[in-house]
Amino acid sequence: MKPFAYQAPTTASDAVRQVADDPDAVFLGGGTNLVDHLKLGVARPGALVDVTSLTSAEITERDGGLLIGAGVRNSDLAADPRVRERYPLVAQALLSGASGQLRNMATTGGNPLQRTRCVYFQDVTTPCNKREPGSGCSAIGGYTRYHAILGASEHCVATHPSDLAVALTALDATVHLLGPDGERTVAFGQLHRLPGDRPDKDTVLDHGDLITAIGLPDLPMARRSTYRKVRDRASYAFALVSVAAAVDLDGDAIRDTRIAFGGVAHKPWCATRAEDALRGQTAGVDAFRAAAEAELADAAPLEGIDGGNAFKIPLLTRTLVAVLRELTGVNR
Amino acid sequence: MDAEITLRVDGADQPVTVDTRTTVLDALRERLGNTSPKKGCDHGQCGACTVLVDGRRVLSCLMLAVAADGAEVTTAAGLANGDLHPVQRAFIDHDGFQCGYCTPGQICSAVGVLEESDGELSRAEVAERMSGNLCRCGAYPGIVAAVEQAAGEQR
Amino acid sequence: MTGLLEPKAIGTDLRRRDGALKVTGAARYAYEAPVDNAAYAHPVQATIGRGRVTSVDTAAAEALDGVIAVLTHENAERLASTEDAELAVLQSGDVAFRGQVIALVVAETSETARHAADLVTVHYDEQEHDCVLDPDGELYKPDKVNPAFETDTAVGDVAGAMASADVTVEQTYTTAMYHNNPLEPHATTALWQPAGDGGDLTLWDSTQGVHPARSTVAEVFGLAEDQVRVVCPYVGGGFGSKGTPHAHVILAAAAARAVPGRPVKLALTRPQMFALAGYRTPTIQRMQLAANRDGVLSAIAIDVVEQTSRIKEFAEQTGVPTRTMYRAPNRRTTHRLAALDVPVPSWMRAPGECPGMFGPEVAMDELAEALGIDPVELRIRNEPEVDPDTGHPFSSRNLVACLREGAARFGWDERDPRPGVRLRDGWLIGTGVASSVYPVHQMPQSTATIRCEDGRYVVEIGAADLGTGTWTTLAQIAADALAVPVADVQVCIGDTAYPMASVAGGSSGMITWGSAVVEAAHAFREKFGDDPADGDEAEGSVSENPMAERYAMYAFGAQFAEAHVNADTGEIRVPRLLGVFAAGRIVNPRTARSQFQGGMTMGLSMALHETSVMDPRFGHVVNHDLAEYHVATNADVADLQAHWLDEHDDKVNPMGVKGIGEIGIVGTAAAVANAVHHATGVRVRDLPITLDKLLPHLP
């Protein structure tokens, strides 16, 4: 681990300025991802700017929805009665991620910014375009089980590991930012990007942009929502695939729906094709399957030393069908 | 780069000079001589380093000491205040460990679980909440029984 | 042998004597040795799969404040013995596998040591490496398999029996590459006294055997054994990987020699353990079973292919349990190895039996299905009267009783044999069974002393407690051998300052050390009677058991699993796992239950989760941490029960014990695989059983 300076400014705007002015500085939040990466040599900053106490740790009512301070710890967000009642998918996503200890540390602002768990990204002895642009992608033709089937590029096939981010994508949450030029907001679905030829950039944030809060919209259908994570062990594992979904039913007709996928792309995958295919349809297994197929029409599984990840297509299809069945009360 | 900080460890103020890179875990183990929390993976993947910071269970291997200046840290050593903590007694009663290496972390995690829960926990719920603490010896049945016993005593 | 010890303390459900130390974290492990002014060492690993180091640039590392030394093959001391290539560290620039240690930094703090290691620049002459285990590739026949079994055995005509049988099973099964992953990383604290002070070496090493570790280290450095002391009161798990010293022990000692009088601490990181601390070879098992319509076997054969490293052979005895399990007139077992550019494989819990009871026990399930015979009944029908391998009678063999007891406890009789027909709440449900076996191993040497101190009895022996309960159970044995209350016995273990003890391996600990303690107790009573004086001391050693030549000695067991497979996603859960074991007398039911359950949990983990993914392009295990190499979590284990039969065996040793550390993992994966088949109708022959292997066949 390379030495670094530690700075603890007293205001968020000071913190933003300190990072914006120093290309080698990064924000330190809950630390669960950054400290890991410092040890691995994946992150090599010259300075850490501690923001853990500089953003709100409160959840407040705002425009019929909720405004969650970036400093709210994952465990507190999952336990909030308003979140559990009005946005159950958020609580479920949080509780399906990491462990109790990590949820006590990780923050609302930091969680969506955690970086991929690609084993080659985390191993500085193997080429990786995300870590070292131009060095190559070792995951292509390698260990692909946790890698992308949607939206990948020849430069990077990594997936985004956050569960919370999948739920927030489905809800169309709002990201509140403080940057060197002041405050602004970004739609959560626009926060993360596909790898293209710049896999080193996970998000649209500029250096020095600090997430100060996440806004959950007034969305009544979110009360009928769920987060389903499929993984290789019963707990404490990253998603092979996950589905966040909310449904607005009119009798047995689907008036509206929100769907996002995790574990399958460089960003939480907003399943707009599936949503479009379902709106106005009668709830039923055939319609659910057709929606999954519409979304996965362009899926491109990888070949690898582990037999590849084509299994994610049927797995995600079946998981989406099961989730929609559960939310709409349709039998197998 | 060095920094002067103070950690309140198991009830006693401990001024200590740390490298900015030093984690709370290494500050405890390598600088303060408190080897109760263990290093199993050093990356937040096993739970052996679990301690209570300001009353909440956290992973000390992912917490930089310099950022924890002034924090109240409780290790499994500190939970035993003269007598063993009820959770510690329950672990012995149910043989909730073998090699003992993950045990201080399991104990701190269990104390945190009991603190976090506001109602009765099912067996499956205890197991899920304790899943951030790996035990390679496979003492899970004893660990769950111990947490259930301690929860019963707490009620 | 004249009767067994009268059990008073033996069989008592005592709490662990080291319990309070462990629940508070006061028990000190190797890295935590109470030394002052320690320096810290961090290895630098090769980043090529095979070749030669052409240059090492240590200037940047040495320039760092706080760096004491950087050892490389160019400046490290020449070792006295380089016979063991795994231990011949920094002796040449040759790279035999990716991850091999090519330099070592010693620094004032662990942070500095690690940073400096990153700054060491290495250039290589890289050669093509081969890390792919291919059964059709270049293979050889080892002289023996671990530890000294015949490589191949053959009786009768398997091919002829296969050709003429009513029913046959001929399938290939594979087990994955596994890493022991004890929670305590391999670690050593080393202190070399300055030459003026005798030049002796002290190692606080996480080891399953202080005396075997001492012998190895003494040989490598050309020291007399009494110049080396190894201390290890507590071991944070080992499961075989701490059974023999690995490279880091030599590195720590070499580093300490560079700073005489100053202790050096070296702990491998979790990723480093995947290259430097041993592992279980992947295995490919070609099985053949031939039977008549009644399920009576006419042939059983297993042909095993596995890997070893090019620099050091380890031949896992995967085919050996097939030699003993079932009766069949025609039999064959073979082992072939591929020598690859891979890390050195070694012991992992029940080497041989653990992987070697996967293929055969799934094949038996396949045979039962083909015949329409209950799989418990099929095993009972093939019960041998004598050991099929040696022709010797068994000292005791209660496999059938375990199967029957387990079936009754599990509710097996109500089982509908049809696969894939039980769907409840979205989960497909099935049950499966498999047998367990583990041999009774007694090591040739171990000595204990017993001394009277303040009216108490102090037992000293360099034994190990890796969570196995030795601190407590040896006291129970001594108490009964001396005929005193267990509270009057103090046990001292884990230090070469005590008499020589064998390695905690092969489930031999209690058998071997316990026998030495019994001998010492007898000697003590013979010498000093029932009213000894303070300071009276006697010694006893284990001696060869003449019965071992006349009887086949094994523990047996039966494991029953219930598997639930999610009909949508293929996720697999095992809500019930039940084992019944016949393993001689149980010294302490509390710690024994933990041992059995721990083995079964590791077997469950092997069945569903564990696999070390070797990327042949690079030559290393890419999922080399505990986030990606999955071991079972608490939530993966539900109703997991271990039971045992009261087994009286007066041939094995004076305690009547058979060893219980390993049998729990044997057969578990097969029981789970058989249950998954019963749930889904899908026969998975390649571990681990993951949802992608089931998905294409789900409704």
C-alpha cells in the first residue's frame, strides 16, 4: 500500500474543493470498498478526504418521497420503517448484500459507487482495462461466472456489484451531487455507464463530485415491489443475477411496472424493453416470459475457462418470471 | 505518514501513533498489543476482525485507524468484564467454536446481533445475521444455539 | 490387548478447557507471540507460470524508510538441505509456478514491508507453462500414493465381469481443486538468538505438529534439533495444510537470521495462501461397477487421474477407500498423475477418502437406481465379511448398523424412490445417502511424561489442538489412566519443550498421543504407586500395536442429506444433513459432535460451493480470496446432526478410540449429490453442484 495523506475537512464544500483540486485525492466514506482496494493496490491515491460525517445521516420526507442523506448507513436505511413499508425492494436489496458488519459501515452515497468484483480487476498482476486502460481484458475467455451478458464491450465485461443500486435504478431515484461548480442532480439510471472504450470510468461523475443524498420518488407501486437475488451460497455472496421489480396492477392487468437487473451488466440494468412489453398486458407466465425475452434479445454470453456464462440467460428469464408471478399472484 | 490518535479500547484511552495506512485491526494487534480481534482475510470477507465501534459491530480490517480517532472500540476481551459476557458463556456451553480463531469476531458479531434485533429471532434469522462470520471448523449449529440462548437470557 | 481403560472421565461431556481463552481472544496464535520489537516480513511472488528470474531490482524497496532487508535468491543464505524443493526458498532464480516466492522484504512495520514488496521489480525469462489437468495428456504412475499405499491394485477380471453382468455403471466423476483455508492464515514468528547467545532458533509457528516442524526446519538449516524450539499452543485451523511446514516457515526463519536477536513476524495473506500453503488436487475418477439383478457386485474399479507439481510429488490416495468398502470378486484401483506447473498439493482433511468416496458413492446410487433397489439396502447387500483388500477380519465394522440407525433417525423408510416428483412451495425435494469410512492410523512415535506437582498430575506432550479438543480430551484420558478425577490433571501441549509428539494428521492424534499418555500413566503408577511425592515423574511411549497386522481397522459412517432445489432458479439448499458414525469410543461427546459436524459442514461446502478456479492462461487460482472462494456460511447450514454408535473395539488401542477428525467429511458430497438427483432427476457427476448444472433440466 502506497502512503497517503489523510484529510478531515469540516464541510462538504471544503471536501469537494480538496478533491477537485488534487487529481490524486479521493473521498473516504464507509471505506469498505476503498480500504480493500488500497490494500490490493487497485486504488493508489495520494490523499484521502474523509466525508463520513460531512453529509446528512438523516432520512427525510421530500415531495411525497424520501430524501436519504449520503451518510445514512446501509443497515439504518434497511431498518427504516418508511423504507420498509413504501419501498420494500430497497430494504430487501440492502439486506441481501454483504453482511451485518459491512452494512453498519457502508453508506448510501458510497454503496452505489463500489467497483466491480471482477477477479482480474482486483488482481494487479493480471491485465485489466478498467484498472489500467489499454492493458487488455483478462475476463474475456477467463472466469466469467460473475460477468456481463448485456451491454459489455470488447474492452470490459465486468458487472456492477451493488444490490442497492439495482433497486434504486428500478425506482428511478435521483442522485443529489455537490461538485466544484455547485449542486446538481442526476437520474439514478444515468449515474452508471456502460464500459464502451472507457471501462475505467464507472459513472458519469467528475473528479470531485460528491453524492450528498439519494431521493426516492413518490411511487405508490413501489409498495408492491421486491428484490430477488440469486447467488452461489445462501448468504454473503455477490449476485449471479438479481431482479428488482415493482408492479402497478389494475385487476389482473399490468398498468405499469419498473424492472431492473443486477449481476448482468457494467451498470444496474434498467429493463425498459421488458417494462414496455408488460404495460397493458394481462398478468401471466407467457407475458412475463415474453418480457424477459424482449429484454434479453441482445444478450451476449461469454465463453470462458469455467464453461462460460450463457446460463445467465435462462436464469434471469426464470428469475424475472418468478418475481413477477410473486408480485402479481399468478400461479406457476 | 504518521498520525497521533486516541482510541478508547475496552474502556481505556489509548493514545497511539499510527501510519495513515494502519487499520483499526492492525492498530489494535500490532501497536496496542490487543490481539483479541483476529485477521482472517484482511479484506472484509470473513468477519474474524469484528469489533464493536461505538456499540455497533463493524469490520476493523476495513476501518482506517486515523479515521477512527476518538472512537470507542470494544473487543471480545473487553466484553468480559471480570466475568464472561453471557454470549461468551453461551458459546462455551454450546461448543460454538473449535479452533477459536473466528471466535472473538463471532462473539462481537453476536453481541451486535442481539443489540440490533428488536424481536425474537428465528433460527434462520440468526443464521443469516451471523453469516458475515465464517467458521471453517463448521461450528455453526453451536453458534446459532449460543446466540439463541443468549437472546433468551436477554429477554 | 488386555481390555480397555475403565471409562470415567472418558465419555464425559466436558466443556473445553481453553474455552474462556478463546471466547475472549486471549489465546495467542503464532503471529500473536508475545515478543517485543518485532520486524515484519512480506513475500514477493512470481508473476509468471514458469521460467527464470533474470534480475531483481530492490533499490526502490531498500530506499524506503523502515526497510531492513530485501532477501532474494542472489543474497539469501544457502540452505543446508534443498532436497524438498517446496522449502528451498530463494536458492535459485527458477520459477516453478506462478505465486512462488522470489523475494522477501523485512521492515519495521507491516505497512512498510507490504509497500516495499510492491516496489520490488523483477524481470523474467518466461517459459511456456502447463496448468491443465488433462486425463488424455502426459501422465505417470507414482511409486506409491500418500502416505505409502500401493499405487495400483488388481484382483480378478473387471472387464470380464463388466461384460457379463446384469447391470453395470460406468461413469466418470470429478472433484474440484480445493483449498484448506483455515481461518487463521499460515503464520510464523521467528527469533534467532545471536551467535554469541547460542544461535538457537525459536519459531512460534501455526502448525499441526511442533516436533515434525522442528525436524524439517532443523534439516533445512543444518541445525541440531535441540537448537530449534517450536511453540504452538493454539492452531487456528489447519485441516492438513499446517501438517507440514510450507515455504513461509523457512522464509520467516531466514528473515530472522538477518536480524539476530529480533523477532520477525510473517503471515501469508489470504491470496498468498492459494499458492503457498498446499491444496487438494482436482481428481478425475473413472468408475466401473458390475452387479447381478440382486445388486450383488461382481466388480468394482476406480481409475484415478490427478495432478501434482513438477517440483514435488504429492499423490493423493483417492482410489484407496474403494479397496475396502464393498465386496466384489473382481477389483481394480489405479492412480495416475500429471506433473504440472502448479503450486504443490498437500494434505487436506481426509486426503484420499474425501474425494475418493465421491465417485464410488454416487456410482452406488446410480446402480441402486438402475436396479430398483433401495440405496441403503444395496450397500448392505455388498457388505464384506473380511477386508477385501487384505483378507484380514475387521477389528470392528459397523457400517450396516450406521446405515440402519441413520435411516431410522432420518425417516428414510418413507422415501419414494422416484426422482424429480416432489414439488413443495416452489422447491423440488429429494433425499440421498452415502457411506463414510476412515482408517485407524497410529503414528509410530510419541512420548508423554507425567509428573506429580502439588498433588496434581502434569501431563506433558508436544501434541496439538487445532480445535480438536486435545487440551480437554487428553486430560480425560490421563485421568482414567491414572484413575484420578479429571480436575487433578493438567495438560501441557504445543511446544517442543515437551516430549516428542507426532503430527495431528490422519485422525491419529488421540490414538497416538493418548496411547503414549496411557503408557506414561501405567509407568507412573508402577514406579510410584498410588501415593506419589511431588516431583515424581514417569515417561511412556506409544508402541506398535501387534493387532494392526492381524486386523483391518476402520471407522465407518452413513450420511443422509435432504436437498431442496428451487424449481425456478436451481438454487440448492440442504435443510437436513444427518450422520451416524461408528468410530470406537467417544472421549468427549461435546467436542466429538463438533468434530463430526465440522467435517460434515466442510463436506457440504465441497458439495455445493468450493472450487479453486485455476486460470491456465496465467497459472494461478483467480478466485483466491474468501469472497470468491466460497466456504459454507452459517446460513448454508440448517438442521445438521451427528450421532454415533457405542462401539467397543479392544483391538485398536487401550482407549478404544478410532479417530474422528476426518470421517465427517467423507461421503457428505456424495450424499448431497444423490439427494439433488432424487430431487430433480439430474445426475451431477462434477463437483461442485451449482445451479447452472441443474437449470437446463428444471421444469
